[in-house]
Amino acid sequence: MIKLRFKNIPLNELTKTIESLGEKKFRAEQIKKWVYQKRINDFSEMNNMPKALREKLSENYAVDKLVIHTILESKHGDAVKFGFQCIESGHLMESVLLIDGDRRTACISSQLGCGLGCVFCETGKMGFLRNLTQDEIVGQFLGINDYLESRNDHLITNIVFMGMGEALSNFDNFLGALAVFMDEDIYNIGGRRITVSTAGVVPSVERLLKEKLNIGLAISLNSYSNEIRDTLMPINRKYPIESLVEIAKKYYAVTGRPVTFEYVVIDGKTNTAEALNAISAYLGGFPCKVNLIPLNPSSGSMLCGPTDMSLEKFYEELLCRGITATIRKSRGQDIWGACGQLAGKKLNNENTKS
Ligand code: SAH
Ligand code: SF4
């Protein structure tokens, strides 16, 4: 019999599940803590629970952790990239831990590949393979916490859904994972410390608003004209820049949280004088932030990242126009670990041996 993955059970159905096994309600709370907080790999580890219950759970459910295939630590100790093994297909689900002062930010993947096909993005080049399950999304977080704990460090403080894929296009599993991260009895990570990034799937942002989670929203704008954005991000033909600005304004009006517009700087293409004027026309006078990300060029691509000087100049010019802008620190360049630049390599016989 194939066992169900325990961490795929939505948190709000846990009590019902435990009761259906003929157990008392209060056991659900105990099991929840063992599984998510103590991060067990096997139900037999729950040493304060009756043996019969542990056995019943083991017969029906699998609770083992994701297998870590690779851990790459950056030279400067500011980023760690994780490759979790996807057993059935041999693909890697990639996550990044960013270390900055007391902040431990987990950059989490939500899909294997991505169907939106942005031309500059490594994940986009894989095409869409499948949605990650709740178990797999939460599993990345738990695996990173295991790593932190093994280093006597403190646990994850912040989460960004900026790894592989579009979290908002895997809505139910994304919500299921958030429920675990935000649960007061488990990790209690507040909405202020969670951000989801989207290429601009407007109806999903509407749906997110209805959930009233009050998490941060980042929209990958990446261009200043629909003409250019059409060529870089095919989804622009469906949801053009005007619709992104409109939904960002609504998001701010409803949640009080200013939206971040991520802006990949492609030299000579998205950092021109025309871009400055267009960005201030679109975004001027309303609370939001533009986060400049220098393009990490991929092999075989004609697109180039900016020089430090031209990036700095573009940034200064935005500030002069009254736009709140930041430059994303490129942590972990040496491990190719920056969020959103994860390739999800497929394992072959050679590299599975290592
Ligand atoms: N699908 C979501 C989240 C994952 S991508 C989204 O597109 O928003 C996270 C960020 O990385 C996005 O802002 C994306 O534009 C950026 N990104 C992707 N490829 C990049 C590259 N080669 N160089 C720099 N940033 C990149
Ligand atoms: Fe998908 Fe985001 Fe990459 Fe575009 S940038 S292909 S939406 S992961």
C-alpha cells in the first residue's frame, strides 16, 4: 500500500484525520508539534506517544524528510543553496538560505520548473514540470531549519517565495504551507516576514487579497514598456503593466502594505532614459518600492547585466524622481544561488553518485 504523505494534510484537517484513526482530538496538537517543530523523520521518534498510535500512523502515513542532495555554502557565508531530491523524477528542488545579521531568510520553490517562460530566467527554460506538494514546500523550510540547528544557529526568521516557479499558480499548496509557517503553535512567522513574488498573475493576487493573510507582495515588473515586457515575459500579453499597477494600488489600499516591484536590470534594454520617465509616470506618487536586480546572464543569451556604475546611476536617477528604490544585494554569486536564478538541474547517474 502506498502511504499518504502526512505533511500533505492541510493543517485545519489534522484533528479530523487523527479522529478518523480512532484517536482523541488533543493528540492532533501533539503530533503537529512533533512533525513540524521537532521535525521527526519517523513516527517512532514521538516518544511521549502511545506505541499503538505511532504504529497506526506509520501504517497509514509517511513523514520522512526531503533528501538533501546538495548543500553549497557561499564563500562569504552569506548564502547557502540547497538541492532537495525529487525522488520520482530525479529533479532538484532548489532553495536558498540568505544570512544577513540576525535575519535568516529562506527563499523557497513552489513549482518544478515554471510555465511562464520569461526569457531571462533559468527556471523558465525548464518549462512547467509540476506543482510542488505542500509536503515538498514545507519540506524545504524544515530542511533549512535542520541545517541551521546543526550549526547552532537560530531558525528561519523570514520567508520569500522567490525560488523556482509561481507560488500563486500553485495556490492551494502555497496556502497549505503558509498555514504551517504562520501557525502560532509551530513557527509563528507573521505576515510581515513573508513575501510572495509573482510575475503578475492578477486574478491570483485578487484571490490572495481575499485570504486576508497580510503577507508582502512583490511583482516582477522587469520592464517599463509593454512592448519590451511582451518580449521578455509572455504573461504580459495577458496582464500588461497597467493591470499590475492597478492591482498593486488595490493591494496597498486593502492591506496597507506597499508593493515591491522587482526590476531586473538588463543593460541597454531596461535601464534607459526612457525607462526612467516611464517608471516615474507609472509609479510616481504612490507608496511602493522598486527593487533593482542586476541581470544574472545565462549562457547563450544575448542579454547582459549592467556594470556597477550604470546600475548605481539608474538607481540614483530613480531616487531623484522620487521613486523609492533599492539594489538587491547579490549574495551567493559564487554558488549561483540568488533567488529566482535556480536551474533545478536534473540528476543523471554521474552526479547522483556524489
Ligand atoms: N515566479 C516568480 C518568483 C520567482 S522568480 C516571479 O517571477 O516573480 C524571482 C525573481 O527573480 C523575479 O523577480 C525574477 O524576475 C528574477 N529573475 C529571474 N531570472 C533572473 C535572472 N537571470 N537575473 C536576475 N533576476 C532574475
Ligand atoms: Fe517563472 Fe518567475 Fe522565472 Fe518568469 S521569472 S519563468 S514567472 S519563475
